Amino acid sequence: MTWRPLRAIRAVAAAPAALARRRARGEGGNAIVEFCMMGILFLVPLVYVMLAVFDLQRAMYGASAAARDAGRAFVLAPDVGSAQARARQAAQIAMADQGLQLGSGFSYQCDGGCLQAGSAVTVRISYTVPLPFVPDAIGGPLASIPVSSTHRTPYGDYRESKG
């Protein structure tokens, strides 16, 4: 009689270990699959956001450099007639350095007369950054981010007026 209760106690004591071994064998390899699925689920949006931020940063650098270079080209021009053309060309080159097109986002305003002693020129560059991989059919203002830069370049108090 002492034999049967002892066998029953041993069976009950060994049951959790056997159950754990059975579970461990049944779920082998699932962690790798779950890791890959979750990695893809989080990696794809992260890469998309990074591409959008890089495009935005590139446009911001381009607009800033274009406004600065256009202002310099404007005040260094020999006359008012060629100042606008030189400024626009300088802005186009600066934007092209970043792989962008200037388009119609170029404007300038002379404070106190163009190329007059003590005056200044304010150049504004505007650019719209489209979000990556968004088709034109659903694009437009909702799928783009506007970027602009303004730079004021003084002509100088002690320079000869050219305008």
C-alpha cells in the first residue's frame, strides 16, 4: 500500500516539468518569426519618416543658401537691370546644388531703393517639399510641406549708388 501513494506523489510532482518540456518543444522558433514581423512593422514607418525628414532638411538647406547667395549677387551687380537676373541665377544654382528646382518661389524687395547707399535687399525663397512616395492623384497641399527662407543683405552706407 505504501507503494501506490508514493508513485502517485512522484507522478504529480513530475507533471509540471513534463508539461514545461512539452510546451517548450511546441513553441520553438516563434520568437524569430515574431521579431521579424514586429521589426518590419516598426522599421517601415521609421524609414519613411526618415526619408521625409531628409527631404525636408535638404529643402531647408537649399532655400537658406539660395536666399543668402541671391542677396549677395544682387548687391554685387553693376546695375539694377542685371541685379535681378544675377540674383535669380545664383538662387537657381544654390537650389540645384541640393538637387532642387527653384520654380516661382523667388522674390525680392529693396528697402530704401535698389543699389542705393544705405539700402538693403530682402530676398525670399519659397519651396514646397512633396512627401516621398505619395502619388500625384492624392498629393497637393495635404501631401507637401512648405519651406521658406528670407535673407536681408545691406548694400552699405559708404558705397557708390548704382541705381
